[in-house]
Amino acid sequence: MRFEKIRNSVFIIVFFGALVLVNGLMLFAPKNTEVDFEYRELASFPKITLESLYDGSFQTGFETAYADQFYGRGFLVKWQTRLDYFLTKYVSYFNQTQNKLIPVREVSKYNEHYIESPLYYSESLNDVVKQHAIMYNKVANFMDQPLFIYKNLLLSEVDWLEGQDYQEASKIYKETFTSTLDDDIYFGEMQINNYDEYYQYFYKTDLHHTADGAYVAYTDLIEMINEVFPQIGHPRSVTQKVCFEDVYYRGSYARRTGMYSRATDQICDLIIEGAPQATTYVDGLEKENGDRYAYHNGYGPGYKDIHHYDAFYGGYAGEIKYDYGENTGINALFLVDSFSNPMNGWFASHFDETYIIDLRLNHDFMLSDFLKEHDIDVVAVYLYYDRLYFSDQYLIDIQ
């Protein structure tokens, strides 16, 4: 009890000291003469108390109020960010439900759960979404191969959350993207039906999929391609789920808040039925992609404070090639980000040769040159929503 009183006293002193510092800096911040408030409702800061922190009302209003009243004051962002993660750590420490760990500026309260705040609509961002769809049209018109696009999902994009704010912006972005796409482009998107599925499909300390979430994306994408190329077969069944109980994964949210003791996830693997063995090349070198086998052989728990998602599944490679020999007679090009890491091998097992390209890391990739140099039958894109909609890194170059 004495420890808790000391801890709470220290928190109160540090927290309100940080508030005084930030507000003091704001007094000397230059006023903006031109501020675009068109796409936000002006909001006041919520009442700041320990109770409002705990029940989530402070988190719900903080980000909007900050952006409205101090939009454009870039030098204050670093102070807000530090306070942001400090509060995240506090709220997560005292909250006993199994919530996803999210920075305060991205948090809203939904029933007993802390979740990502809804997307805000911006006409300029909607134009960017349209331009990205136009880019994919140019890619599809250039190629002889069919183009398959599979989109990841945010919780704020699902249609079962209560409230118009959780649906309007994401629906507009999706409608802009899909209505602009040519009819001969195949489009699909991940579906999440309730919060329990969301909690199962995503880590709570990281933005990435768990193995279960990756399997959903894998099955959806293979079924899409199977409609055009039935020879690749249907998604493979899961024969076993293996979880490494002694391996504690601390995702990016946990690492940024310093929550190494309490906020952890578990790394699990899915054993897929009938998957053949492949020869794997990572950036041109013949080697395994990730340390899956080391974990299964008992070496995983030896890694301490390591990024287990990358260590287990593999990552930070511009090109990964899976060679299954004469398998189905179809070769694939797969444009991805790190969300595909758990499913790359599963996806590739349906083709003879599969090239996994991450455009964040493969800066010299030119689609026209690649298709000239490789015998490709299928081009598939699987990206997190902001990379599919907004990221310049995933604009595909064609000569």
C-alpha cells in the first residue's frame, strides 16, 4: 500500500509538471495566421484528472483538441509525443482488461475497450486515394497479367462499431478507391466481424497481424486468385497451432512506452497441411527467411528483448524468392509490406516461383524491367491500408 501511494504521488508530480511545461511553452508559441480547420470540429481540452485518464475520456478528446488548437506548431509535437507515451504507459498499467496498447493520441473508448480513433476525412487525402487507384489502373493496363489487390483493415474501418464517425471517412476512402479502379482489377479486403476477432487477429502491443490474422488474409487472397487460376488450389488447412509460451513479444507500442515487463504478446505459428519444401533466397542469397525452425527447435526463448516478429517471420528484405520447382505451373509477383511476413511461405506454396517485393526496401524496383526479366503469371498486392491509399513509397514505377 505504501509503495502504491509513493508511486501515485510520483506520477501526479511528474504528470502535472509535464503539463505545466507544455502549457508554458504554448504561451510563447507563435500564433498561426493561416490554419485549416475545415475537416475538424473545434474542440476544447477535456478535464484532466486521474479519473478521466482511467475511464478514457481524456484520451478520447486529447488528440482532436491538440490538433485543433495547436495545428502547425511543429516544435511542440515532440513534447506532446513524450506526454502521449507517458500517459499510454500509465493507462495501460492500471487498466486490468486485455486492451490493445495504443498511443494516447490514437485512442478512443469503445465499451470497455481502448481502440484506435476513427479516421478523419480530408478532401486532400481523398484525392491522394484516387491518384493511387489511377496508378493501379496504369499498372493493370500496362501488364498482360491479372492484378489482384487485397487491403488490410483498421478497427476504425469496420461497420459494427457504434457511431457515424467510425464509418464515414473509411467508407468514403474505400468508395473512392474501388470506384476509380478499372473493372478488370480484382479487389478484396479483410473482414472483422467483432471485437473478439480483432483481438485474435492483431497483437495488442503492435500493429501487425498475429498468425491467425495472417491466415485469414492468406485464405482470402488465394481464393481470389483461384477464381482465375484454379490450378493453384484452395487455401491449405491448419493442422496445428504452436505457441511459444516462453517467448514474450514486445511490439512497437510496448517498446516506445518502455513497457517491457507488463505489455507482452505471444508468438504463435500455424502448421499448414501439405506445404512442400522450397528453396528460399533473401536479397539474392540462398537462406531461410526468418528463424522459424530455430524457435520450433527450442532456441527462440534464448532471444531476450528482441523484435520477435522480425526474428521469427523474417523481415527487412527487398526481395524474397520462394522456389518450389514444378508445383502448379504458375509464377507470382507479390508486392507487400511487413504485414505479409507470417503468410509469405503459405502464399508461395501455391506457385512454382514467387517473388516477394517490399517497395520500402527495394528502392530500385521497376515493374516493367522485372516483368521482362521474369516469367510472371500473377501480380498480387497486399498492403496495410495507409500504404495502399496514401504512401508514396508504394507508387509503382513503370518505364
